[in-house]
Amino acid sequence: MSINFKIILKGWEEGEQIEKELEKPDRWLVQWANEVIIILQNESNDYSISILQRPSSRHIGMCLWDAAFVLAKYFCSLPTHTFIGTRCIELGAGTGLLGMLVTKLGAKEVILTDINDIIPQLQANLEHNFNSNPSFFSRCRIEELRWENTEAILKLKNQMENYDVNTINIINKNLKKNKKRRQNNNNNNNNNNNNNNVINENGPDVLIVSDCVYPEGNPAILVQCMYLLSSKNRPTIIYCALEIRSEKTIEFFLEEASKYFIMNKINIDTFAEKGFQDFVLLYEMFKK
């Protein structure tokens, strides 16, 4: 599916507020801006999200990064039914771009998570985009979450249950459409599992992990969090976008993740701008 993409930047230069328009992401220009408007157009609809940034913050989660743009384009390239009726959690949500996008793509419930220092900016972006639309606002909320906090992870996971009949029917239909893709990447699993039973294990239908692996962090803790949050029988699909800042760190993360997840590497050449394949990796993962 063809995706049109445009970015409008708003910021200050020599004491004056100015706007710049980009046809493709440019990290240095994007992270200069106080506000970034992302416009994505696929064959079905247009999606616009405005992100408020704090370029001077010491927290990298206060600005947009390239992996988020790649994953946003990928989401818009998927079949239109992909997120309808689903329940989603985003880890390390940062600015909230991806979680708000899947809300607009039809998710029933979206929980944006990050550390406490990021929450005020995340809340500001949620209100900035959804205050005028009660339907979106009621389906997207924010929770503080640290990846090493097992108790908080399991509490969050157990909140995602009690589907109504209509939602179950929608998700079952989506699971059947995606069954072939899962089976192609699940050679080690028993394909006779009942993939249509979406309520015998709590957890999200979708887990978003974008730009959460960096040299200063501990990838093993992130993998543990992903494992605890995800479900096998529902099953949870994990969309994981990685920027290669340190090859050693990425290799360690992928090695750890492969112990617990079936991993399908996505070819981003078909939808991402030229050059991104050199430093951004994208995976779909399922719990083993």
C-alpha cells in the first residue's frame, strides 16, 4: 500500500517562530522543532498527529526518533482491519506518536507507558491531539511503567480482559486473516493450538516497542517486560522498531528476544525512505 508522508515543523529561529516542511524525516531538523505535525495518507484515509517536543530536555523520550517514523508508516501500510477492536500497550511511549496513531486506526483501548519524568509531556500530547475528540480520548490513556517492576507489569497485563461479544468477533476475524503469517513464522510451535480463543489469557493484542534499545539501557530487562506483558494464546503481536546506535547492544537484544519470541524481520524498503534500512530494524514478534 502506498503511503504519502509529510512533516511540518514549528520552532524558533533568531527570535522568530517559523515553519518548515519536510517530505522525509531529518533527525536534526525534527529535533530542533517545538512542534512536529506528522501527516500520513494511505489509500483509505489521512492521519494527522501533532507532537509537542522539548528539544532541550535531558530525556531522549521528549523528542521523535527515526524508528517511530518507520513504524508509523508501516502501521498505515497494513490492512485497514489490523488494529480495529484491539487492545494495545506501548512501551517507552515517549511523545506518544505511535499509541495515538493506533487509536486513530481503530484500537479499542491503548495504554501509553513510560517513566514518571516523561508522563507530563506525554499527557500534554494526548490532550493536544484528543481533547477535541472524546471518542479518541476515552480509548487512550497513560500509565507509569518501569520495565523492571514485575508487579506493575502483571497488574497492567491483567487489566486487559473482559472483552464484549462484538469485540471478540472482530478480533477473531482479524486473527483468522493473520493466521497464515503467524504459522509461517511459528515452525517450532504446535499449529493445532486454538488461535481463536482470545479470552483464555490476559494481555494486550498489540505491544508496541519503538526505540527502546540503547547502549545505556539493559536489553534483558526490556525483553523480560515484553515477555511478561505478552500472551501466547490470544496471541499478542509485538511490533518492535530498533535504531542501530550500538551494534553490540542490538545483537544482544536480538539474541535475548529470540529465546522467547518467534521473530519476523520486516523489509522496510517497500515503505520507508531510502537509507533508513541502514540503521533502522523492524520486527514482528510472537511469544513462543
